[in-house]
Amino acid sequence: MIRKLLTLIFLLLTISVLQAQSHGQMARQLYQRIQKIHYAPRPCNDSLSETLMDAFLKEIDPLQVYFMAEDVTALGRHRKSLDDYILGGDGGFIEEVKDHYKRGLRRSDSIVKVLCSAPLDFKQSDRYIDTDREDNAWAQTPAELAQQWRRLLKERVLSLIFNRHTDSTGYRPDQLASLMAHEPEMRELVLRRSENRLAKRLENADKFIGGAFLKCLALQFDPHTEFFDLSEQKEFLAQLSTQKESFGLSLDENAAGEVEVSRIVPGSPAWKSGKLNAGDILISFSPGNGQEIEVEMSSAAEISSRMAESDTDSMCFTVRKKDGQTLTACLAKATLRADENLVKSFVIEGKQKVGYIQLPGFYQDWEAEGGRGCAGDVAKELIKLQKDGIQALILDLRFNGGGSLTEATDLAGIFIDGGSLWISRNSANERFTIKDPNRGSAYAGPMMVLVNGASASASEFLCSALQDHRRAIIVGSTTFGKATSQAFYPIDPRATDPNGFVKITSHKYYRLQGNSHQFTGVQPDIVLPDPWARFIEGEGTLPWAIQPDTVLKKTYYTPLQLPDLGALQRQSTARCAQNAAFKELDEIAGQLKALLEAQKSLALNGAAWFGWEEQRRKLLSKLDELEKERPDAAFTLHSSQFDAAFLQVDEYSRNLKEEMMQTLRKDLQLGECLHIIEDVLHP
Amino acid sequence: MKNRITAFFETRARQGARFACIFLLAITLLPQAATAQAHAGEYMDQIAASYGPIKKDTWDYMVAVANGRSARKIDKRRKELVLSIDAAKSSVARMKPWENDPSYRDSAVAYLRLSKIILLEDYGRIVDMEEVAEQSYDLMEAYLLTRQKANERYKTASAQLQLACADFAARHNVNLLDPENDKLTQKMKQADGVFAHYDQLYLIMFKAQIQETNTITALGTKDISGATQSNNKLAEYAKEGLKNLESVAAYEGDGSLKTATQNLLNFFKNESEQKMSVFIDFYLGQENFEAMRKSIEAKAAKDRTKEDVDNYNKAVTDFNKSLENYNKLNNEANAARAKAINDWNNAGQAFMAKHVANK
């Protein structure tokens, strides 16, 4: 027995040392890789050590409920030494953090148990935990830590009470006492969930802490240099691909912490089952091994990641419908055509016939023969639309976060007759002009590109080239501001079986006049009201974002002529000012933003919390009503004649397109784009 | 890009592209000196004499090119010409400056050096290829631009040599006689005009032809985007070429090559508008049909409605018709292309043979 025990202890020690070496060595390999390839690498010195320490602690304990000041002080001894550990491949510090973290989790478990054993005192003047505050301090004493936990538990209990025990008729202050009567059962639920989560965190602590350190290290160089473990890397590449296996349902967590079906992909197994709908609450699921898992103990992200695992082929989902009945749907995964990613086009019939193409991402299927990409797909849609005799084109890049730069180059070439597109620059200050790969264009008519603050990276490259060539009028709001490109590398270049990957920013890009939209974004030629812009943060707000500068390089291109943009802007501004729907939407968006700000100092008692939640619910339902009641715009939409026969046969594509058309008919910005086109075509 | 440009030039050279500028050699003839200051005049005559063998070898080279000799024979003549230039260059370079005035000698050496570079198509030494690469967005444009820049450079060098010659003569009191105008010189001058005409028409044709090649290459890989872009440009260049032809005069009343060029450009125009666009539509339709077939096959037979089946059957019929049409047009295009290109090549050879005498 003793021998067995000794063997076990020896084994455990060996594993621990191996892990220490492993994460330490990975950090060194990661740094070396970044140092070699990054566009502008930070030196590995005390400054990097300090900022890495701060980012790391914030990453692993953002709510400051696991560590106490004593832990932070103990770890603080290493504040200026992380650079040395990284260069030496020494993982001792990471092991030390793991120990503190595990101790913190166990301590938290005890605190939660004690706090939840009695009614929470809502008379105490606790406030919501605002993780963004600079002056957040670590708990000095166990009592202070318990106070932090009490704030968190109160927030969770209040949220559950409101979402589970109020309905769409709304909350009235006279219901306060009856609602608070649910505190014991909701506290019990919060306790069970917290225990469950803490236990899972403890189980995964080693992997989590090591991974978090590597992630934070990569992010010290710029917001797009990222560490990925094997499964994350596959997932990232799949996002850019056109083929994926899925059940076809997306899950989200509602304010009550319930897991809700947020979307059913038309044509997917979930859609074909006919049993599931958006808004259903997931009660339980069984991942094919007969074991039924209660959802109350899992987050939406955890279930989603379980659903995405490659060895999960089938799953049964039990949901509570809106009318209260319970249903179970057993689904088998199928290859979705990922049409969410594919280009969609429509002919808009209003005063003019306008082609509309929506491109949600710059995808490229590396595995497909000939490498199918979005540029080729856009060209095909353009040919179809031109057969319908369109007089102008709108390319919608709103919320298009980018993707393959090759595709962006090809796509720019489709619209530009020839010439330079943009300039790339690497860490050796070598500058190259990226040019249109094909002489000629696939569409030469008037063109407009619709963008917003979430149009990033490849979208912005395309926009900048079209704007520099004066080939298209850019309409909407300032884009995200990412003018860099990244490539994937295994962190150990010699490894046959890589232990991790890093996406490294290797190039920065400049426009044809030598300036860059890095950090600042592409300014549209015509600015449209964008009520949701206040919720989108651009590159400039991200830590360690690469700063903009200029480059000197001669480029050759012949800009085209555009109509008087100033006049078009004035006409558009005047029209939008008269548009009550824009105004109403802007007011609601403004109120929602203010409400989010107010939450940061919200008092954690029933009256304040329920009042706040009720305000939010009202605003969201007002938004829904506004959308529903808004009359359809004065145009009709249909698919190109070329696709008509195919759509008659293919129900999946027909449904997807119908779903899109419903949204587009209510799209205020699209409506205004059509007015601008009218101004251009009939000045 | 620079390397790709060089490779492209080699390909063009193999395909029979000719560089008008090399034949400037034929017309940059040096004047002979009169006897006023015999010793300075003799000095100038000595330089002109070194140039003599070049003239003969240039003519041999021109004849070989004009009469469509094999690539090996043309290359042999070119190497002989290069050797003559080398010999002349060393001989002139060895001469001492005349009364401390090396200007004429140095200009002649510089000119011969440039002649050799152009003959060897070693453009990187006289044209800023980095600049060419930057300024052009494909190899065709780089090719045209390099030729233009090399031509300009050569013309300038030729003018500078003439000027240096006149200055030297004036400084040293030498009266110049007109350059020798023997039978060979006359033949060379005429041949230069023939090459210039050929070259002008070749370039008009070539601009469209390269777009046709790009379109066919893109269609071969079912790259609908690339094919559409290249085909649109093919139509544009064919029309532009036809318009440019209007201002090209027949060569001494011989309009045969111009007519052949016109025919070829008309073929490109029609091919682009009536054939290529159908081919692009065919590939697009084929993709659509495949998607439809997959969609209907994915549906269980019992779930297919009569409308589904009717729609699909109609699509099968339509696709078969379009396939038949595609094959027909493709055969027509291939035959017409082969004929138009063959006609142009024959017209080119006949034109050269007619106007550049074979010795």
C-alpha cells in the first residue's frame, strides 16, 4: 500500500514538473516565434513583465473573487521577473499561480456555502461589481473577500428572481415583497450553480492557468497576436471555411442565466426536426451516451462547445416552449452548407433597379478544389444581377469582420480595372505594392459600399482601395481600424506534433497615398445615422493597438470621377433628419447605452435592480415593436432570374433568402442608400 | 516581378516578338570626315571604320528575322552581331583621345555598349525594372513599358552620338560629309521602315491577344471571376485596337498586314461578345444545375413534389441544350481562332519576304 502510495506521489510530482516545463517552455517558444515574425515586437523586459502580470491577473480573476491582496503581493515578487522566466523557459511562476488559484477556488467555495446558508442581506449598501474600474482593490481580509462574493451572489439572485418570476406584463414596485419571497429558492439555485462552476474550474485549473498565461503573453504585442491551443485553432479556421458539421442551433444565455435557443439555421437538422424554435428554453440535453445533463448547471458556452466537439455526432435536446410545454428533439449532426457565410444577392426594385450583395465575411475554403473563395462567389452574383439589368450596386459589408486578405485583393480587382490597391510593410521595413490580380473588371456601373464600425480588416482593405480609386461611394460609419494582417504558426517550428499555435501580426498596410487606416478606420464618404455605433468599440480602444503612421512609396493608379459627395451628404443628412424612425431608434439606443452605464453603480437591492431590469425590458420590447410596426420600405426585393429555377427546387436556400429579405425590407440604412443612389443617377 | 518580366520577355522573343529599336543600329550611321584637318578627320574615319562590320552583320540579322529563319539561325546571326559590336567597342576604346579630347571616342563606346545590351535584351541594365514593375500591373504592361523605355533610351543615345560627332568635328575643324549612302544602307533603311510597320501592328494585335489568353486560361480553371474580368478587357482592347488601326497607313501601298490585323481583332471582338460570354454563362449555369441536382437528390423520393420534378426535368433539358451550344460554339471559336492567327502569321511572313530582300 505504502509502495503504491509512494509511486503515486512520485508520478504526481513528475506530472507537475512536466507541466511546469511544458508551460514555461511553451512561453519561451511563443515569445521567440513572435519576436521573429511580429511587425513591431515589444522587447522582453521589465516593462513587458509588469503589463503581462496585470493582464494575467485580470484575465484569471476579473471579478476579484478568487485572489486576495496577500496572493497578489506574493505573486508580485515576480512582477519584474516574468521576462526572465519567459526567456529561460521557466514555468515555476505559472505553477505558483496555479497553487494560489486553486487555494482561492477552495476558499471561494467555503465562502459561497457560508453566505448562501442564510438569507442575503439586501439592506446593505452593496453595489454592482464594475470590472472596468481602475481603482478596484483586492480584498485585504477574508471579510472583504466575503463582501465581494456577497455582491456577486446578490446580483445573481436578483437577476434570477426578476427573470423567472416576472413576465411581460412588467414589474411594479408593489410586487417587490412578493418577488423577494423567492430569494431562498433562487439563492439555493445560485449556490448549486456556483459550487458546480467552482468544482469545474478546480478540475481544469492547470490547463486554464497555463493557457491564460500564454494568451496574455501573445496579447502584449497587439490585439490580434493570439495564442491558440489545438482545438481553438481548428475552430478558428472552421469559421473561415464554407463547410461545417452542426446541429444548426445557436444557444445564448438570457438575463436569468437560462440557456435559450437564440437561432435555428434554416435547413439544418434542428430546423428539419420542426420541434425547436428560437426562444425555447433548454432544460436538459444528452450527448449521445445516454447520460442526461441538467442545463441549470452549465453555461450556454459550455453546452455550445460540447455540441461542437467532433466526437459528438448526435444529441437530444429537451426544451420548454413559450407556452410551458416540454419537448424533446433528437438530432444528428449534418454538414451545413454554412450559407450564413456565403454571398447573398438580391435585386431591389424601387425607383431604380439596384443590385444588393451582402458579404458577411471574407471566406476561403482551403480544402476545396481550386480554393473556393468569396471573391469568385461575388463575381458570380454580379453576373447574375447584371443579367437583370441593375443600374447600380450596393455591397453591404456591415458587421463583416474580415478574413482572407487574398480574397479582399481578388474582390477589389473585380471592381477595379487595374492598378495598385494598397502597400504592405513588414518588420524589416520592406514595402510592397499589392496590385489588382486581374486586368479588367466584372462590374463597371455605379457602386456603393455600406459599412459600420464592425466592418474590419479585409473589409477595410477593400473599402480603402475602392475609395482611393474613387470607384465606389463609401456609406455608413467609420470602420473598425485594423490595417494589419496575421498568419498562423506552430509555436515550435520543429515540432511534428504541434502543442499550440500563434496567430502573429506580421504586416501593416497603407493606403495609396501612404497613410494608414490602422487605429482610426476608413472614414465613409457619406455618413449615415448609426444608432448602434455607440456600442461598437474600434481598434483604437484595444490595448497595445499598433499606432498609425505613414509610408513613402510611389504608387501608380488612375482615380475615377465621383459625383459631388458634399452635395450627396447634405441631401442625405437632410433626409435622415426628417426620418422619424432613425430618430426613434437613436433615442432607444441612447437610452440603452445610458442604462448600461447606470448598471455600473447600481445598488444591489430589489427595488433598484428590478427597476433597472424593467427599464431594460421595456426598451428592448419597444425596440421589437418599432421594428415590427415599421412599414416595409418603398421597394421590393427578389432573387435574380438566374437563380429562380434553383430556388424553386431548393427549400433551404429559399428559406434563408426569405429570412434575409424580411430583415432588409425594414433596414433603415439600406433605404437611405437607395435614396442616395437616386440622387446619383438623377441629380 | 522583375524576374517574371524577364521570363515573359524570353517567351515573347520565342513567339517572334521583334524589337524595333535594335534596328536603330542600321540607321545610326556615322558621317565620314572631309580632309580639312586630315589628322582629326582620319581619327574620326577610324572610328567610323570600326563600325563597318557591324553594318553587315546587322543586315544579316535583319534578313534572318525578316525571312522567318529558325530560332537557332536567328540566334547565330545575333551572336555574330554581338561579337562585331564587341570587337568594334574594344577597338574604339583602345584609341587614344584626340588632343586630350575623348568625347567622340567615349560617346561611340557608350553607344556600342548600349547596342549590345539591347541586342542581348539585358534591359535591367538600362531600364529601372523596379520602377517598371511598380508602374505596371501585369507582365503585358511591363513588357510594353520596358520596350518603350528601352526605345527612348536608345534614341537618346543615338542622338547623343550624332551630336558628339558634330561637336567634335566643329571643335577640331573637320568638315563632315554625308554618311555613306550605298545600296546596303538604302536596303537597311527600308528594312527599318518595314520592321517599324510590322512592330506597330504586332503591338496592337498583341494587347488584345494576351487578354484572350488570360480569358482562356481562366475558363480552363472555371475561374468565372477572372474570365469575366479578362473577357471584358478583351472586348475593350479589341475595339481600341480596331480604332487605332484607322490611323495606321498601309506600308507603301501594301495593306495586307493591316487587313490581317483587322481580321484578327474583329475575331477577338466577336469571340469576346458572342462566344466567351456564353462560355462564362455555361459554367455558371453548370454550377447552378449541379446545386439543383444535389438539392433534389438530397430529398427523399416521397418528399419530392410534382413541381420539384417538373422544375428539375426542365433544368436537365435546358442544361443539355446549353452543353450542346457550348460545344458547338467552342468548336467554332477554336477553328476561327486557328485560322485568324494563322492568317496573321502568314501575312506577316509574306509582308517581310516582300519588303526585305533576301540578300
